[in-house]
Amino acid sequence: MAPLEAVVWPCTLRCNGVCVHCYVRGRFHRELGSDEGRRLVAEVAEAGAEMLSFVGGEPLLREDLPLLMRYAVDSGLMVEVVTNGFLMSGEVARMLSRLEARVLLSVDGASKPVCESMRGEGAWERILAAAEVMRLAGLDFIPVMALTSFNVREAGDFVSFSCGVGGKMASFLTLMPSGAARGNRLLALSPEQLRHALAEICRVADSLSYPAEVRCTPFAERIADSSHVKVWGCYYKVMDLNSVGDVLLCDVLDIKVGNILEDGGPESWGRLYGERVGMGLLDWRKLRGKCASCPSKTSCLGGCRARAYLETGSFFNPDPLCPI
Ligand code: SF4
Ligand code: SF4
């Protein structure tokens, strides 16, 4: 069994944003209280994870977030928080800095109109203010763009933006057809749009000698041609939870394989990993269509299995976003 690198926990359903592409809205219905949250953190540490990622909703809306994060750090975990930045203040930034937290700041655009077309009116100024507060506090942060048809033309500019506001790197992921995004087909990216975006990300990262990463796009290793751009494949060493600690096959899929509070951390990780292996998700020989004869199949494993499943109904069909 592979070691567990990270656990992702949507610690709250509450949000002060109105993003059109939210992957959580409408999916989860209850959040854990402080005592259950502490138990969840303890089980994550017990499972041997290196990192616990607090996502939402908007994690900074949880009043006990500092306590839960401190408990996680005292339990030997590194911590991460994914935030829209609206509640960032000097005090919050210093708290996160003391915890040596990794901070991902959701932005989604390199200009006010594009950012606000996805994150709602007023988001741009609040995000810029958050970036400035974190920069002044000496807190490293990573601006994030979820690539969609609305913002894909700004992918290259987003690398410059991240550099300009003092981000540690520019981070990209692709929209998943989950939560609120599932009902908005206008947001969907085409394979050719993604190919072009990857080329622009590489071009600007090279021109600035500035780092960027692209997540959950295993096939991009064939396209992204830059020493400054890191491409991440599927996170098989990550355990995704929902808001009440149910263990999910992937954070965008509501396929439950257990519950970390009921089963415990080590048992949950063993069960999730066994499920992924048992279903054949790590077996390239099960791939169909163009993936079956692709030279990258042993490393790419057919792209994102969640997207293939959500868009085609089978885990073993090619990822519809693969431009190859
Ligand atoms: S199944 Fe897809 S979304 Fe989930 S971790 Fe793998 S690549 Fe990412
Ligand atoms: S064809 Fe399939 S295996 Fe090849 S790069 Fe695309 S998704 Fe990956």
C-alpha cells in the first residue's frame, strides 16, 4: 500500500462567495462540530498522513479553524488552507504563518472582469487586498486558477499576475463537472483550449523564470514543455473526505467507501487504497479507446478517472479533456 501523503477535508459548507463553478454547492449537507473535527484531525494523524488540507466552502468562516489547525500541527501534520481571501486580515495571516500553513488563494482570473465573472461582483478587490495582507505578513501563498471556458484566455496572464502580486507560484486545475459546475455546461473547457492554455502557461513561466503547476491533468506531461511548469497526475496517495468525514473515491465523486470517524484513519486509508486497486483504477490494461494504444498509458493511466466517469459513465474510457 502506498504511503498517505495528504487528506482533503471540506471543513465547512458555509461560504461568503457565489462562484459559478463551485464543486461543493449542493453536494454536502452537514458539517462537523469542534469535537468531531478534533477527532477527525486525530484520525488523519493516526493514518500517517503528512498533510491535512482544510477546504470548503470557505474555511475561514469556521470560528474554530485556528484551533483545529493548531491541533493538526501539534499532532505532527502539515496544514494547508484553500481560501477565497475575503476574511484575510493581518491577524489571520500571522496565525497561518505561525502554523507554517500552505495557503492557496482562489482567484480564477488575471483581470477584474474575468475573475468576477466566476467569483462574483466585488471579489477582485477583496482578493487583491488579501494578497497584499499576506505579502506584508511574510506569509507564502499560491494564487489558483480553475481553468474554464470563461477564463482560459487569461491562463498565460495568470502566471504574470501571480508573480506580480507576490505569489509563490501559479497553480492551475481544470474545472470538474461536479457540484454547481455540473449544471453549467457553458463553463466546460475543450481539449484544444486546454492545449493552448498549457502552451501559454509554459511560455510565460519560461519568460519570467517563475514556477507554475497544473493539477489533475496527467496527460499534460506530453504537452507542457517547460522546466518551470510541474504537471501533477492523479492523486492516488491522497484521501478525500466529505464534510462529515465520509471517505470518497475522489473529492469530486460522491462514491463513499467508508467514514474516518467510524472506521478510524488507518483502516480508512487501507480501505480506500484497496478499493482503488480492486476497481482497477491503477491498472492501465483496463483502459479503452485511444488510451489502450497510447504510449503514455502506463504513466498517464488514461487521464482523470473521475472526469471520464462523470462525462462518459465509465472509469476506463479516455478522459474527454485529453487533447492527444
Ligand atoms: S480522479 Fe481526477 S480529479 Fe480525482 S485526483 Fe485523480 S486526476 Fe484529480
Ligand atoms: S490518450 Fe489516454 S493514456 Fe494517452 S495521454 Fe490521453 S488520456 Fe492519457
